[in-house]
Amino acid sequence: MSLPSEDRPRILVVDDEKVIRDMLADFLGMEGYDVRTAEDGAAAVNELAKGHYDLVISDLKMPRMGGIALLDEIGKTAPSALTVIMTGFGTVETAIDAMKRGAYDYVLKPFKLDEVIHVVQRGIEKRRMQAENLRLREALSLYKVSEAIAASLSLDQVLETVADSCLSEMDADLVSTWLESGEGGHFERQNLQSSTLPEGASLGRLSCSSVLEHLRSEASLLEQGQRGLRFFEEAPDLPLSSLTAVPLRVKSRMIGFVAAASFTRSRRFDEGQRKLLSIIGSRAAAAIENARLYEDLQATFQQTIEGLAKAIDKMDRYTAGHSDRVAIYAVMLAKQLGMSAHDVEIVRQSALMHDIGKIGCVLNLNKPGKLTNDEYEVFKRHPIYGRDILDPIKFLHPLIPGVHLHHERWDGRGYPLKMRGNEIPVIARIIAVADTYDAMTSDRSYRRALPHEVAIAEIERCAGSQFDPDVAGSFTGFIEDWREEQRALGKKVPE
């Protein structure tokens, strides 16, 4: 049973002798190959431009363009095709030189047909194995790409993964991703270019409306050569070799598209690469939507935290702005200690919420004079109340250590758990210093704010007893520079 024509290996026979062309075409056709012929190298180049070929059998000496020149052209226009050179005994050295330049094999004239068929069979099998290995590599790469896309809840990371995948797996020169603006239009969210392109060359700008119009009626876009320029708003400086684009769909809604372009003459996207981009695009669309939902959720979380912080500060006019200031000091201190951006954000949020438990203290904590022993015992429960308030809210769990333990002391004499030293989470040690500094340098109903120098001296005195000495040292080390920066910006700082 013969293979359908589209599945049969394609061979191009190039020779200026019609008898040889026809003879090879007949016999190779009987072997099940799809065979075309060309009378010289120039005609072969035109034929190669029309479609894909697995193998080229070419004479060495021909008018207009010989086998060596054709071999160079095949390397540019059809680099995946194998080339077999036909030559006479007197030009064997030239044929061997051709193999050094990329030819797969050679046969000597006059040849036996079974020898030619044997060389072709080996070549086609090699192509089949190369294609199979390529498909396996692509499948593995696609799996890794899919895993990387699905694992991220950061929109920037998702888009970066998509663009890097297109550059590496598709060998693209340009990747452009467009997303909904939220106001009825679209905007270019990412534009990544290959580092191998000529420096300073402009790759133009895609016409978003033209691409979207096409993708609303077609499943994808694939254009070769200059025809693809109709999808550009600004023409590129380099000749366009290939352009492909696929929609980013969530259910029935198109949230944007991703496009890849090649400006390298020998690199044109084929149907396999278009399918690869389609698969990447389908994974990316879901990940982009999830990342956007996560960002919206994060914004809601942030608004919730800030709202609760304001509720705490509204409890008494003397505590107004306390949580915000503690968060500012705590963030600077976390950065000074070399914490990651993610951990710095947790410190900031926890500092904003550190006194949330005071909502459970049904007494005026800022009354004139000292608290009674009973009142102080109630006050000391506010870290526990804070933990209990946050505990049912899963997304706020990372903030609990700072809220629950910011009154622990380095020497173990704090509350509520009497932890000591490094047992105390660093987030709580940071907030302890920031909270104490702001409490001392702010007015209270029972006293006026202490001078900055007095507050700093107290923090230095209590380093190693109340405070982690390293954290206290970092705070006193940077606070002066920060105060100078704030003054230069015309902002008020503790005097």
C-alpha cells in the first residue's frame, strides 16, 4: 500500500541531461518517492522555493549553476534538505570537497541504479531519524515551556517565558505580545528581539488592527516573505522572511495575540512551527488570565490590609499614621538586611498590621498616665488577638509572625511566648525596632515625643537585651542618611 503523496519523501533530481533526469525520476518514483526534476542549479533554486524537499540529487557540472554553487544555495534556502552529488571519476576530489561543505554523499557516473537507491534510502532514513529526534526535542521543550508557564502567577514572568520560548524553540528574531488594554483596545505588552540581529536595525511595528482582523476570521496567521508586510504598521529595516501569529483566547474571548517574525533569509516558519506557537499561545492565554486575576486579587488584598491598618490608627488620634510610619522604617530595615523583594513586601504588610489586635482591647490604651497592672495585662494580649484575627484569613498567614511576635525580646523577657534570640522570626525583630522608634518619637496622650537622638540612644542601649543587636545596629546605621534624604525632599522627620 503506497503512502499518500503528502506523506511520501520528496526528492529533487538536478541534471542537465534529460535522459538521466527522467531515468532517476522513474526508478525513484517506483520506489515510492515523490520526485521532481530541474535541468540546472538555477532551475533547482526556483523549484526549492516552491516547496519542501527531503533530498536533492545534483550533478556536479551544469550550465548556469553547477552543483557546488547549488549546494551553497541549498544551505541558505533549504538547510534541512540532504544533498547527494553525482560526479565522474575525474572529479572525485571535488565531490569530496562538496561533502566537506555540507553534502550528504556522492555517487560516481556511470552509476548503477541500485547504488543510487541505496544512497537515497540511507539519506531518507537519516532525515527521518533527524525529524524524529527534532520532534522529541520539541515535545520535551514544549513540556518544559508549558510547565514554566503554568507555574507562574506573575504576568511578567509568563510573557518572558513565552518570548524566550519563541526565540529559542522557533528560532524567531522578533516576538511581540499584545494584550487587551481594559479600555476597549489593545497594546503591545512585550517586544523581544534576537541578539543576533544587526545592531540598530529597526524591526518595525505590527499593525494590531490588521492582525486582529485576520485572527477573528482565521485560526492563525502564517505569511512568507514580503506578503507579511501588510501586517506591519511601520515597515522594518530588514527584509521580512516569515511572520506567524496566533490568538490568545480564554474560552471564547480573545484577550490578545502573540506574533513571531523571522528576518533571516534561510529561516522561514513552517506549519510545524505555527502549531508550536499555537500550543504555546493556548498555554499562555490561560496563564495570562490567571496572572491578571492574581494581580487583581493581590490588589484587593492590599486594599484590605491598608483598610485594616487605617482602622487601627483611627482608634485614637495619637496613633494616627503610626502603622504607616512603622511600615516605612521596617521596609528600609529589611532592605538594609538584604532581604528579597518578596520578603520585604511581607515585612511591609506585617508592619501595617502589627497592631491589629488592639481592636480586641476594649480600653483606652492612650489614657493619661500609666496603665494599671490589669490594663497592662489586657494590653499584652493584643499580639494574641492579632494572630487570632488574621488566622482565619489564609492569604494573611505570612503576616502572622510579625503581628504575633513583635513584642518578643532578644533576652527572652518579652511576650506573649517569651522567645529569645534567633528563635524570634526576623520579621518580628525588624518590626520591634521600627515600632519602638516610632512610638518614642511620636506624641502620646501621656507624654510628648522624645527627641530623635534620645530614641536612637535608647535603641543602642537596648541592643542585645530588648533588640537583636544586628537589626538594631542596621537601623541606627542608616536612619541618619534617610533623615537627610527626607529633609532634602521637604518632608518632615522626627526632631
